Amino acid sequence: MLAQPGKDVRVLAGGQSLIAALNLRLSQPDLLVDISRVVDWKGIGQTSAGLTIGALTTHAQIACSAHVRGHVPLLALAAPFIAHPAIRNSGTLGGSVCLADPAAEWPACLIALGATMRLERSDGMRKIPALNFFRGLYETALEPGEILTGVELPAREPDEIHLFDEFARRPGDFAIAGLAMSVRFEKARIAKLNLGFLGVGSTPLSAPRLAQACMGLSAAEAGLLAKQTLAEEIEPSSDHHASADYRVHLAQVLMGRLLTRAAQQMEQAS
């Protein structure tokens, strides 16, 4: 059904974004394909390498999962920031990820976790890194006739710390700026750092040059470096919510704040 030539076909999962777009006549597809009852694309499973999460798993199910809290707690930390309870109870991981809103929480988290996206079509399956999945504003690497059926997440390394925070005008609003972080220290120095910024570009951003430059630094030194260089890697736009400069400032504050929290957690664990 998805592969029909010349047809605008949309997939209906949780419907939390698509139904609103239909109501406003922003989307007028030729055909809706409801996948909400496909059992194989639901649920959270543990593997030898980490976790798999089906695309039809809801935000609330992810937030409550013991597997998630134990292996990829970043997702459990980010889930309460997603909209409101009614939306979290119906909205799905796959729906949010495939919408590719740059201010959404899941895309940034998947980049920070080094997730792999599982894409399927009638003639086979392929896997791509989350970092390569998000191509632009509301644009993904999905090809015609293809659907996201799940994501694969590597298990957290020993002593790896996950953190998430964002700034929004009101609780439940899309973030003006946010940050998902995975960090590990050795002797109080950063040995691993993965970042996923949201709300500060047309896609979630990993700021790889900054992350690499932070290797071997203390949390305080890395926070100072972010203030000096982060603006070179993110290019937010201005809108009625915030200016580009303000978004850069928020991203710098979030980087310093989460690094400080990570250092405190490291000290408490040692």
C-alpha cells in the first residue's frame, strides 16, 4: 500500500501529530494506512547487545520500562518532557521519530545513544545509524514504500552517565533548546561524550567537534569550552519563541549544567 506510485500515502500510528495536521488541512493524503494493531512492531526487548524498541511502543511504555531504566535510562529521563500524559499514552516512538521535528526529544536521544534504525519494505530490510536518519526539517532517510519498524540501542557501558534537560516556555511545549547527553569519566576526566541537541537546528545535532575536544577535560573545563566554541557547530534560526542567539545561549547553559550534574553523580558513585 505504501509503495503505490503517484499516491500520497501516510502512515497512522499513534496519530498525535498526523490527526492534528489532518484537522488543520495541512496534510491531505490520498490514503491512510493504520498500523496501530501490528503486534510485531510493539514492545521492548533485551538482546545480548542492548535493547530493541518497536516503533509502535508508546512514550508512556518507554518511560515505565524497567529494561529502559536499567540499560538506556536517558529515554526514561527524557520521556516526562514529551507533551502531556494523554499524548504520551497514545503517541509512539516511531511516529515521533519519523515526523523528525527538530524540537522533539526522541531524535536527539537516539543520536546521543548511538541508536540504529530498522527500516523495512516489502522486499527486505536495512539498518542505518540514527545520525544518518535525520536529513533535514521534517525529512528522514525513509524511501518510498519503506517504514520504520523499530530501533536498536546499545547497552550502557559501566559508569556511563545519562542526562537530559530542556528549556520550554511552558511544561509540555516544544523545547526552545534541549540536550541529551551520555558521558563517562576516567579519573574525573571525560573519556566518552555523546551529545544530542534539540531545538537548535533543522535536525538534532551531535556537535562532534565539541564532543571530541572535550576528551580528557574535566566537567568544568568542558563546560567552559562549550561556551567558547558551541556556536561554531549549531546554527539555530530565530522565530517568535526565541532568537538564534538566545538558543545558542541556552544550549551553552544546558551543556554546562548537565556536565556539572554528571560530575556530581560520578563523585557520589565513587
